[in-house]
Amino acid sequence: MPYNTTSNKNAEFTHEVLGTPCGKKTIIHPVAGKMIMDHITLQVYDAPELKVTIYQPRQENETEEKMEQLLR
């Protein structure tokens, strides 16, 4: 289902954004080791070459703590 990227009806532009593959991904970081993330990839409906993937650390395997340590 498409998402409208703006809630302002007077905005100059809007694009429909499709939520595409989402799930769980394991990343092996050279310093932090194994980290488990939730992810979703969003794609602009009228420009399919434009995509952004968002990763969110899961509580599994102390991933949140590892991310915090990496960001210090």
C-alpha cells in the first residue's frame, strides 16, 4: 500500500512511497561482531530506481548496546 510522504495538503509535491521487502538481517561487523537488525526498504512509486533501506537494531544478541558503543 502506498504511503503519502507528506500530511500537508498544501505541499508543493508528494510522492507515493512503497514499503518493499522488510525483515530481519544479520550483520557481521569487524569490531562489534554479530548484530541483528530489522529492516525495510522504501521505494518511490514513480521513480523505482530511488530506494532507501532503514535498519533498526533488535534487542537480540545485545545489538542495541553494540550500536551504542560503535557510535561513541
